[in-house]
Amino acid sequence: MVVLSVPAEVTVILLDIEGTTTPIAFVKDTLFSYIKENVKEYLQTHWEEEECQQDVSLLRKQAEKDSHLDGAVPIPAASGSGADDLQQMIQAVVDNVFWQMSLDRKTTALKQLQGHMWRAAFTAGHMKTEFFEDVVPAVRKWRDAGMKVYIYSSGSVEAQKLLFGHSTEGNILELFDGYFDTNIGYKVESESYRKIADSIGCSTNNILFLTDVTLEASAAEEADVHVAVVVRPGNAGLTDDEKTYYSLITSFRELCLPASS
Ligand SMILES: CSCCC(=O)C(=O)COP(=O)(O)O
Ligand SMILES: [Mg+2]
């Protein structure tokens, strides 16, 4: 087995979800399919609720920012009160969600709605999160060795807690010291990693970030965070340059913690 030595200054391991702890196939075929199949009915059922109105309002603001993009789907401002107007509005939101998902956009607005929609499916036991088999044993081992373990995903913190609270391994929320999402900043922006370090109360070079996406790895590295790129079945391929440049792991078992941890 290839081993990657974790630098002695690392005290925090920061984990991405999709493509790192969890197969992309689970996210696409289960989580995202659920949204596509249920978004219209969800909006029709929950439209009058405060939480749903906040989600729609955030999506509308995002749609305004996106108006210059090719194929962007606008969401009209609430106007009349007729049933036809309501159905048109709901259809615009549905179309906007489908458009954003077709591009795998990671906007806070889309992720917030998705998190709220998954709540019913997870709490009813209709969905259980899948992890690569090495993930949970490794996280337990890291924690036993004194490491802090955090999650940083584009999925909302609320969604992250649903994922780790309802998994094929049971409720494993206790394994994590905290959760970050795009409210702290996008994963492709270096500043997000500085803010995460501030929030944890450590230096950026105390963090090792594991992700499948090299744009995220590059942003983290620019902030002086240690990174390793996770290569899993179903992940996007890497270029030869990326393979040479980044430390790669195919399993969390390949990480070797410093002796004092
Ligand atoms: C709670 S994560 C659900 C998956 C998701 O919505 C997503 O965008 C995954 O992004 P990641 O940053 O974990 O690659
Ligand atoms: Mg990922």
C-alpha cells in the first residue's frame, strides 16, 4: 500500500463529501434524482410555509445574479394571487432548479432548497448515505489519535447533518467536530479556507484538506492548507500534470499520521 505521511503540524483533517467520503454515483443517482423527481410536488405542498418562501426568495436573488448567463432561467417576482400565476411561478422555480442542476451548480440557494427537501426522505428512512468502506474506520482512528475532523461541502450544513445522521453506518454525527458549507465561502476560493481556520481556531497549515476536485485543492493550497487529492471509482479523471503535482490517495487508509498524534 502507498502511504502518504501527514505533516507533523497537521491537527485537523477537513473532508469533502461527494467523491471523497461518498460515491458520486450516490449523490447523483439517489440525492439529486430525488430532487428532480420531487421538486414540483414539494413546492406545491410547502409553498405557503416560511421556510419554502425563504428558499424561493434566495433562488430568485440567485436567478437575478445569473441573468447574464447562457440559458439562465428567471424567477418572476411574486405578483397576482391567481391559481394560474402560482402555477407559473412554481414552474419557473422548478425550471430554474433543473437548469442549475444540469450545470451541477453549487449555489447556496440551490443547496439550501435541496437540504430542506432531503429532510423528509432521510427522516422517513427512505434514504441512507453511503460511504466508501475505508471512511468510517479511518475517521475513528484519526479521532482516537487526537485529530480533529471537520466537513466542508457545498451541500448545506443542514444537509450534511442529515447525511451523517442517517447512513448505512447509522448516525455518525459524533465523529465530526464541525461542519462548513458555502456560507463561509465557495470551495474554489482561498479565502474560505482562511475563514475555516479562523473559525476552528488554528492556522491554515494545521489543516489537511481531502478532496476529489483539484480546483478546490488549489484554492486550499493557496491559503497554505495541506491537501491530498482523493481518487475514487467514478470520480473525474485527472490530467497527467495534476497526477504529478498533487499528493494522491485512493483510500483514507493510505494516510499515515505523525507519530505523536
Ligand atoms: C450534503 S452534500 C450533498 C451533496 C451535494 O449537494 C454536493 O454539492 C456535494 O458537494 P461536495 O462539495 O461535497 O463535493
Ligand atoms: Mg467533492
